Amino acid sequence: MDLHLYRRFNHTVVACYIVYFLLPSTLFGIERFAFAAGFWFATAAVETIRLRSAREMPGMRDYEQRRIAGFLWFTSGTTLLLAAHEYLGVGQAVVMATIIAAAYTDPLLGELKPRLPRQQAFGCGVVTAFLIYIVIFGMAGDLSGAVLGYALVAAAVMVAAELPTVKWLDDDLLMQLAPVAVLMLLAALQGTPQLPGDVVMEVLECC
């Protein structure tokens, strides 16, 4: 198994988190966010056991073996964004676009940085994230000039969040939270347009 490709695949596949929005607001009489939170707790429990056991997990980089792994950071960011949607009114389009863009832009940057000059690599990252944002925003029915501006700002902030190297704060978290925080601040300014809203209009029929 090519561990490099395995890590890249694992990073991109987490974009499937957006299926959350296909679920009805309650499942078996329980709020759907409770299931997302439960998954996060299960992931955190597994990671705690791993760190305490000092066992090496296949597919992880050497430096990750002794620190919180990227998958928990990403899951934490995604869970916080879902909570922001449910309890703070952050729109589906913003949350969905950010999760997908972070899932794909981060591994893309990891591939490009060793191969291209720094500015070109980050430029490609911004373009990729921007295209993802405008596709999702377009699905929400809004591609006005102001919304395109929001998409560009979010893309630039996301890529900028990948730059710092902080031992105990991973870019898998920052690349999700930073763009949404900036977008919410901009949208809160007097006279600024609203952010795009819902993308998923119908949910799955289940219990």
C-alpha cells in the first residue's frame, strides 16, 4: 500500500461529512447533531487510547505518532461547523463549501509545495478553494458579485490558515474555522449582503 496516497485519500474522503445535511432534523427522536457529536466523541476516545498506548498507527507520519492526529483535528473542525449551522444560524452553503474546500485544498497544497514556487502553489490552492466555494454558493442560488467576493475572501483565508506551523494547533482545524469566522464577521457588517443559505432542500425519509 502506498501510504502517501492512503493519507491523501483519507483527507479527501472526509468531504462526505456533508451528507449530514441530507438527514432529517431528528432521527429516532434525537437531534441529528447528537449523532455528529457522538461520532466526534468516539473519534476522540480512539485517539486518546492511541496516544496513551504509544502504539504506532499505520499510515500516519512519524511526527503524528506522538501528537494529536490530523483526522481528529479535521473532525473537530467539521463538528464545530455543523454546530454553528444548527445553533448559530451559519448557512448550509458556507459550511458545506468550507468542509469540501478544506478536504481537497489541504492535500493539494501538500502535493504542490514541494514541486512549485511557494507563490504559485498557494495561488493554485486559492483558485481551487475559490472554485469549490462558487460551485456550492451557486447551488444555493446566489452568484452575485458580492457573493463571489465572499468566496474569494474565504479561499484566501483558508490557504493563509495553512501557512502557520503550530505544534498544538493543526491546519486541519484552522482551514475550516478561519474562513467561516471571517465570512460571518464580514456578513455582520452594516450594509453587507447576506451569505448564501440552503443548498439541500429535501432530506432523506427515515425514522
